[in-house]
Amino acid sequence: MDELGLIVEGILNKTQKLILRNQLLKEKIQTLQDQNQSLVEQLNEQSAHIKKMEEKLANSHFTSAIGKGNSDQARQKVSELLREVEKCYALLNR
């Protein structure tokens, strides 16, 4: 009967260790999920910032092309903008 008590005690110890390990892993998962969410938000912010900067750069190229009097570049930029507007208009008409 003494051996049975030792076996039960061993099982209880292992069960407690598994419960503790499970709890630690759940906490780690929660931490990693929080960290992942934070990184996704940061990525979205940086993507928006990059988009704004690209728009600023495009506007800068456009204004510099017009400001310098380079009519070929200015025409090209205006044509690009018109094509983009036409694409948007076509999407709206669908």
C-alpha cells in the first residue's frame, strides 16, 4: 500500500508541474499576442507614414517639374495624374 501512495504522490506532483507549466505558457502566449498586436499597430502607422511621405515626394517632383519650366516633365506628371483620376472615376462608375 505504501508503493501506491508514492505513485499517487508522484502523479500529483507531475500534475501540479503540468498545471504550473500550462499557466506559464498561457501567460507567455498572452504576452506574445500583446506584443504582436503592438507590432501590427506600429507597422500600420509606419505604412501610413510611408504613404504620406511618398505623396509628399510625388508632389515635390511635380512642383519642381512645373517650377523649373520643364514642360515635358510637367506634361508627363499631368498625364499621370489624369490617368489616375480617370481610373478612380471608372471605379466609381462600376
